[in-house]
Amino acid sequence: MRLLSYNIHKGIGGRDRRYRLERIADVIESQNPDFCCLQEVTRLARRSKFDHQPKILSRQFALQHVLFQLNVRYGRGGYGNLLLSRWPIRRHHQVSLRMKEKKPRGAQLAVIDTPEGLLHLSNWHLGLSERERHWQAGHLLTHRLFRENAELPTLLAGDTNDWRDTLKRAALAEHGFEHVTHPISRFRTFPAWMPVGSLDKAYACAKIKIRHAHVVHSRLARVASDHLPLVIDFHLEH
């Protein structure tokens, strides 16, 4: 099975600043994922021509099972996280990761009925300060909605903003999660046109068997967003 994690920057190119959602769609399509964990997806926002991006993107692919989490609101619209799945979502939750006086952040939790069994998948977007990120990771991993499915094969993916790669040594390691996107020298995703930071990461429990992981470095990916997408190929071990 294949997962793609991608901060799409609202469909706005990182260097040319042009809104071209079709570029994002083409980058995703080129990887043929079974699951998409997308961040900074807009709905009815002026800068993205008031497009309903969750609807547009879900119709674009054969990923008909959709969850959208609106985290940042402005006017009639805003942006947040979008999870797309090829297979049915049996249970789902939205968890706020907002720390007091910080920008709203969130995590999506979904139990997905895959051909290999149930998968517990989390799509998250963490904050800009290290203290905030560590609080967010601990808050999610100890949250009752996360814990109620923690016995299932669990995979966490998204934009962590973890420049110094410190999350793997804190709450994630304490809860038995392996840092999949390591070493960071192979997984630099930001900025897309000249990546130096490994911000987009994935973590897996022992019941997830990772086959391969890579960053998409295509010419189109370098202009479509300010992040490069991350791709994880994996199996479940029950």
C-alpha cells in the first residue's frame, strides 16, 4: 500500500506564487497513492479563488473516502488537513492540537478497512516552536481518541515543522513509534526548489512493515508547492 503526505501550500507555488491546483493534482496523480495526508488545503478562500479544494481533489482521484479538518478560519473559508483513502473509513476523529495563544493546528484520526486489515492513520500539522510541537505530540499520543485504536497498526504522517528532528527522541519513541523518514539527509522536503529541511515526516508502530520511502523530486513537484511530497510504501503485520 502507498501513502503520500504533502503540504500543498493552498495550491500556491513556492517560488512563482501562482495558484495552480492542477499542478498539485498532477504531482499526486504521478505517485498513484492509496492514501493522501494533505495539509494546508483550503475551502472557499479568496487567495485560492474560493475553490472547495477538498471536493476538487477528492473527485480527481480514485480516493472516494474523504475527511476534511478545518483548522484556520477566515471569512467564509479557511484551511486545514485533508485525508483521502481508497478504502472505507470505519471510524474517524478530529483532534485539536492548538496550544494557547498559538495558531490553530489539528490531527485527523481514521481507522481504515484496507485489504490487509484495519489501519489506524493520523494526518497532522504541527506548530512552529519546538515546545509547541512536543506538547502537540504528547497531547495526541495520550488522547483517549488516539488510545482507543492504539492496538491497531498505526501510522502518523504530515508536516511536523521539526527542523532539528527532536520529536523522535521524545513522546514518539516513548510510545513505540519508529521514525520512518530517516536519515534526514535523504528526506529533505522544504523549501521545494532547494530542500534543506526534513519537515515532512512519518512514524510507524511495530505492526507497520515499511517497504520503501522517498521524497518526490520531480520538476513539477519543485514548483507546485513550497514543500515536496513524501511517499511511504508499507504493509500491515497483525
